Amino acid sequence: MSEDFITSVSSTPAERAAEAALRPASLTEFVGQSRVKQQLGLVLDAAKARSASSEHILLAGPPGLGKTTLAMIIASEVGAPLRITSGPTIQHAGDLASILSSLIPGEVLFIDEIHRVSRSAEEMLYMAMEDFRVDVMIGKGAGATSIPLELPSFTLVGATTRAGMLPAPLRDRFGFTAQLDYYEPSELQAIVSRSALRLDIEIDIDSAHEIAGRSRGTPRIANRLLRRSRDYAQVHNKGILDMTSTKAALELYEIDERGLDRLDRAVLTALIDKFNGGPVGLSTLALAVAEEPETVDTVCEPYLVREGYMSRTQRGRIATGMAWVALGREVPSWSAQLPLD
């Protein structure tokens, strides 16, 4: 989804409350990720059987696939309180020491975007995860002393959208790593139907399938499109969310049948019309669509590459034959001849 669309639909307290209400409360209710659920269930059941804290758990995968929800479920399954923080807020070792020292026995500490924890705090985290203690420095200069602080047994749940950015020493201290994958349309359809029930929305199977098919394999996007379709139905169709209202709402928000949004189409159009299909560098492509390179790289490009609309070559980005077809253009004969990485 384009960054402007995501921001516009997730910035109000009502939207955040609705998002929280849609979260499943147990592994049984959690739709999709069947292998991860089996593996995670085994880890948690074994810990409960030993009456001990679970091993530290790393949840890795793209945004919107349910990492925060799984962290909440982990705490619920083991009957422990949950402490939530994020990597960017832990910029100093003292920040982490303050959090760790206030934990109670068995508590689950969830650090979102753990790859963004500062290096100094990261070093402290190694010892905390392995030995359940930290060394706190008191004073400065030659008079500084290190005081060991024992910590209660706790479970660290880390979430990251960029597992490759995690240092190996930190990654190796997690007892279990769950790699979350994009959802199948049938799974997203089940999620849309479940969310509609929670939000007291009447929706038919065809409409749920339509929303699922345009959700880019991501439950968070599916739930947002459901709420936008509901809004359209309330305003234009007396609250009846049928196929006509669903398609009209998705068209209004510029989400096409392939799940491509305004920015996606702008990038593909620039690639084809301005650069003859490429190859072209990221910075040049971003300038052509009046966006920051990071926006194109992190928001738009992963989906386009995953779905086969764009490829990366040694010389830059190129539009594949699928991109030409998606924009209603004739595929040139040379488009399949460019070398890939």
C-alpha cells in the first residue's frame, strides 16, 4: 500500500481501537501461518509443562503479518503479563536497564523492530538474555564501578521486518525463530469474514473474496480495506456491503484487481513510459514519481518484485512482461532477455 494511504487510515484512536479488537486472543483463533503455529505451540506447551519461562522467541517477516498479535498471544498462552516497547526507543543502555530491572518473574518482554536497538543496549541485552543479569555502571571516569544486577527469569519476544540486520550474536540467543510468510487468498478471506463478524458488518462471500484478493497477502491491509468498504456502504448503500459497494470502495481508494495502488502504478508507468522498461536506478525512478527513494524501496518495490511486476538487474530496475500487461501495453520482445541478479 502507498504510504499516504496507510497513514490516512491508521492515524485515529478509533482506527487503532478497531485494529486491537480484531486481534485473535489465542493460537486457535489465529488464522494462517499453520507451520509457525504448530512450532510455537510446541515451544509454549513444553515451557508450561516444565513450569518455566519459554525460551526467547524471534518473530521475523514483513509488516502487517501478525508479529505483534503473536507476541500478545504468547503472553496469553503462558499466562504471563506482557511488557511492550520498541527498538527505536531503546537508544542507551540505561533505557534497557530501566526496563529489565522492573520486570517481574515470568514476564514477557516484547521489543518491536528489535534490529533498531542501539549498539550499547544490544551488548547489555546479550547478557540479560543468556545469564539473566546486567552490569550497571555507577559513576563516571576513574571512580566508576560496575554493579551486577540479577534479573528474574523472563521471555524476550523480538519482532523484526529485517532479520538480516540483526547481529549474529543476538540472533543466536533466540531459542526459536518464526519466519512469517504472506497469506494465501483463502486465509485472508477467512480473516475478512472473521473481522466483519467482530465489527458487526454483514458481508457476503464474494465481497470477502474480493477484498482478500486485493490485500497483497497481508491481514492488516485486508482489515483496513474491509473498514473502508464498510464506510462506503454506510454512506452510499445504507450499510449494505455487497459486491457493488466493495468494488466501488476499492476503486475510490485506487486499489485495482491485482492489489496495485496509486504508487505502484506510478512506478510501473514511469518505468515503461519514461525509461522504456528500464533498467533504471532507484534514485532516478523515485525522482520520476516524486517520492523518496526509501519509500519506493520499502513500501512499493517488495510487492512489485514478489509478484513479478519488477525485477532487479545488475544495471537497475526493469519492468517485466507482467507490468506491461497490467498497464494494458503490448509486451516488447526484448523484455524477457534482460539478465537478472
